[in-house]
Amino acid sequence: MASSRSQETSSGSKRPRRKGLFITFEGIEGSGKSTQSRALAQHLRSEGFRVIETREPGGTPVAEHIRKVFLQPTRKRHSVDPLVPECEVALILAARSQHVANLLLPALQQGAIIVCDRFSDSTLAYQGFGRGLPLRELRSLTRWAAKGLTPDVTFLFDLPVSQGLRRRLNSTDVNRLDHETAAFHQRVRKGFLSLATQPLRRIHTINAGRSAQAIARQLITLLNPLLEEGLKTRRLAVKRA
């Protein structure tokens, strides 16, 4: 579990105090992360943990309204008012600020495990690497909107773009991003993989082309040390009390 003590971020600012565990799932469209996040949440509940499932953009009533604007497919092929990259970022940050303040931080402070489908890494991958917006400014804006909150662990689902898009375009809930060019999605994938090479070791890259059972087993194996550390911390707190 996340420590209840404040932790320093790479920028030197303090993370919010929290007792819970913040798990995020990232990846390109059609990577299977949403299915696996639901399965992991169900497994954790069966183990007796209090789990909150959520997503971005979304997670609160206001943020879900923003999600509809952000992902709604354009009816005309050439819209007279397409979302420009800066507008995309503004919508995402607005939704994230609501999400963090009204759901994520309160739940973490109460000791819950949060399983979140996308968070700040998606902003860097999609609007930074994908759209070409400056990463330095995006990182700063994301930290600000998230009140310094960062995940404890992130599972990055990776597979070829062609495979992911084929899955998405055959689904019943195609969104605006599914219709972006293959070149855009390639940039997003490269962005995610670049983020995974950073030295913080928070991001675990998952081969999303394997069976659902094999992926689920890997996630639990990767997560168990964090869960065991959290349980040990709680037991020590009880003994001290």
C-alpha cells in the first residue's frame, strides 16, 4: 500500500498523503487493458480488499460529461469544429482535476485500492507524443491538475497498432480516437514505450498479445509484493496501537 507519509516527486514537490494503493492501466486503443483492469479488480475484491474501479477521462459525474465531449465521434468526416490538441488537453485536465479531488484522493486516504483505466501517462502519450504538444509543459500541467498524485504502479499493455485498431474497429463502442490515422497511433505507442524506459520503474510493460489467463497471472505476480508490503504495514500499525 502507499505510505501514509508524504513522498517526494521527481520535481521536488510532495505527493498527497495517502494510505491506499493507486494502480493504473495504460496502452493503445484495443490493447485489452480495460478487460484486464476489471478482472484484476474482481480478483482483489475476492481477496477481501476494498477496490474502486474508475477511468479517465471520467470517474465522477462532471468528468463523465467531459468524457462524452472528448470521445464522441465526429458525424462528418471533415468537421467544421474539430477538437484541436490544446482543447483536448484542457478537457482532459478539467476532468482529471474533478476526478482526483472528488474521488481518487478521498478513496486513497481511506485506504482503498484504486484500479484506474488511464491516467497521466495517456496525456503524455496521446497529446504529447501523438499530437506533438511539448512534453515539459504537459508534465507540469498534469502534476498541477492531479495535485501531485502519481500512480504506485502502472501496467502498460503493448501490442502492434494494427492488431489493436482491428479489435477496436470491430467493437460496438467506437470513439473519436479510433478513427485517427495509423501513424498517430504508432506515435502514441512509441510514446508509451518511451515513458516505460524512465528510471522510476513504476511502469511494467505487458505483452498484450498473450492469452487473458497468462496476462492475469502476470499482473497478480507483479502486484503481490506491493500488497504484501501494505498488509505488513497495517499489521505493524495495529501492534503499535
